[in-house]
Amino acid sequence: MDLKLDHHSEDSLTIVDVEGEIDVYTAPRLRELLIDLVNKGNFHLLVNMEKVDFLDSTGLGVLVGGLKRVRAHDGSLELVCTQERILKIFRITGLTKVFGIYASVEEAKEAHGRDK
């Protein structure tokens, strides 16, 4: 399975749409995109993982690395995910305490608007 990446901005939020598998082979592409977005001044990222079929420890590392990068600029990296098998990974690793995880892009945008 391949990894499809896309992104667009809405107000001060950059939404990254991810589709496919985030694993040891594909995670570097996501890492490069997150680094590029931060280097271009996008410090509030929302990663839409609704179409992610698989996430391994390499993928988790990329997301944590992205979070560290945006936090260095007082930014945020939040996730949209409702798939139980993916959410379970975040719960087991304790990362539900680190990332804001939302049920939809709209819900995340509303929360982001309140936090500004």
C-alpha cells in the first residue's frame, strides 16, 4: 500500500490529509512534508488520519517529531482519527495525553478557533 499526502490551509490551520499506510517505508515522506511545512511557517497542523490503514512505531515517531517541531514555535499538531485500531495505538503508548485527537476536521477546526 502506498501513502498519499496532500495539504491545504484554512485560516491559520494547515490540514494534512494522509491516506494509506504509515510505516517504516512510507513514514519518511510524511516526515519530509511536516518539516517542509514547519520550515515555511506553518506552525498549526492538523493531520487527518481518517484514511490511514496502518500505523507503526516509525509513523508514531514522525508524528511526535512533528509535534516537537511545531511546539518549538508555540504551535500545535493535532489529529483527526476515529478508527479504533489506530486509536488503540495512541492509547497503548500514552500519546492520547500528548496529541489532541478529534473525530472530524470540523470538530478540530472549532477547537482550534476556541484556543486562539
